Amino acid sequence: MKCLCCLLLLPAGLMAQENKPVTPVISSDYQRLIHADGIVPSRYSTHRPLQVKKMAFANAPLLKLAVRRDELVMRQQYPTTLYINGAYSATMELKTVNRQPALQAQFVQGHSGAWQRPATNELFSYGPMLQSLEFDGSTYPWDINGKLVPAGTGNGHNAIAYRNDIFRTGSRFTQRFDLQSRLMQQRNNIVELNLYLAHSNENTVIRDNNNYHKELSATAIARIKWLRIAGAFQYAADAFSNTNRNGFLNQVYRQSILTPVSFNNAQGYTLGAGQRSYSLLADNPGFLLHNPHHYANAASRRVNLVLERNSYKKVKYTVSQLFDRHTGNSDAVFVTACTGPLSYPVPKYFVDYSLLPTFIFR
């Protein structure tokens, strides 16, 4: 009965309500509490649409988020990866002389079948046969075994056929080290660093003759926004204990094969104030090789710097700077008994500089 009465009174209640617009209730206490958050409603506030030219990938970390005029700038943070690889190698080479011209070993220094002492400055080996001679055991500055005399008149020690060979088993040891590194971001090289080292030491097949070479090379490339910076440094040095300018080593070999079999170059390179040789008109190969006035040293240094700007208004700018320096140190003169002083066309010490700036517009 009570429910029926409520249904009968419902239309009358609905007609009795008054329709009024809803106005916001602004409380000063509420405004004071939210003022610290920096959100203050204003009747003059406007909403501007923002454009996004480059949208970041979903769930990707952002490095920067900013509003620039009507554009929302989103800069994505890309992972950085470092790649490093290198290589080291060492090689060892052995060299030997496999064939030489045949030399006679039967006749001693002299002519017309008679032995001539080194003091006579005899150059030819037309003396008696080696088998018909022996040493006398006397004190002789050109031979520790004594002078040569006919067999049966000396101390009984037969004459010796001396070997005046200047060759040996040569060797060369070389080391190389190469290191490369790259710092990549989004499949682009940001920084590149390369290092190369090399060193070699050579003992040539001619004894008392050594050469060495060393090299250093370093390059670095960096990309900073629209700018590309590249730098390189190169250094190389060579040293020769006996250079072959004007055929010096050829002269050493020539004197070794012309030495008579009755004279031993290895028993001494000097005699008094001069060199010890089988003739004053000839040279001792050992004396030439031990003379410290046949060396040659050379070194070069190069530094290069390149600044390159990416295309700006269809123009590409490149600025490069090159510094080059060469130095050398070499003895200018060596003296031989056969040819006298030989002068090199190279000064004893020289320095060469070059500075080359370059500007390119493309």
C-alpha cells in the first residue's frame, strides 16, 4: 500500500523541481592550496596545437623533450656501442747466398812465379802454387803465421788458403700491431680511432751491416652534429749502418774477391795509422765495413687535420691543414785506397718543412 502511494506522488514531485545552470564553486582556500603546484586557472588561458616533425619510437628513452614555438621537439636517446679489434703479427726471415763465382785457390800473390809480399803493393795473384810454400814462423805484421818460403825451408807448417768471404746468414725480424676502435650510435660512427705500429731489424747477408725501420701511424675521426673532424699523424724512421750510395757495398764485395788466397783480411783491419790490406792500392773489406762514416739515417713526420661541414644550402666546406717534416743524417764522404774520396750528392744533415693549407668548396 505504501509503494502504491509513492508511485502516485512521483509525477507531482518531478513537476515541482526548478532547472538552474550549474556554476563552479571557487574557494579561496582551495586556490591557495593548489598554487604551489603552479597550476592556476585563468580565464585568459589558451590551448595551441603542437606539431611533431620527428616522432620517437614507442617505449624509447628520450634524451630531450622541449617546446619550440609550435613544435614539440623530441630527441630520442640511442644506445652507444664500442667496437674494438686488433691484430699482432711477427715474422722472421732468414737469407743466405746460394751461389758465388768460382775463385782460384792455387796461386798466391805475386807474378812470374815468384811470391810478392803485401809491402810490394802487388795486385795480381800470378805467384807460385800454394802447395809449394810453407810458413817460416817469423814475426810478420801481415800474417801471424810468418812469411811464405819454399817448402822445406820453413817451420814445416804448410801455407793456408784463406777464405775472405764477407757473407753470412742474414735475418730479418718484423713486428706489426694494428688497433681499430669505433664508437657507434644508431649505426653511425661517432668516433673512430686507429693505431698502427711496426718495427723491423735486419741483419743483411753482408756481415757488419745492419738496418732497421720503425713506423707509427695514428688517426682519429669525430662527428659532432654537422661537423666532421679528422686528424692523422705519421712517423717513419730508417737507419742504415752502411749505405750503398755510390756502390759502397759493391766496392766491399769487389775487394773481398780480389784478395789473394795467401792474405787473410780477418787477422786485422788496421796496421799502424792506416788500414791493413794486401796492397796500398787495395782495401780491406773489414776496414770499410767497420769504418763508422758510411751510415745514413732518415726520418719523416706528417700531421694532417681536416674540418668538413656537411652540405649547407647545397654547399660543402672542407678545410685541411698539412704539416710535413723530413730529416736526414748521413756521412757525406768515405775514402777508399782504390778510388780516393767519394762525395755523396746528399748533405750530411738536412731538414725539410712544408705547411700546406687547403680550402675546398663544393
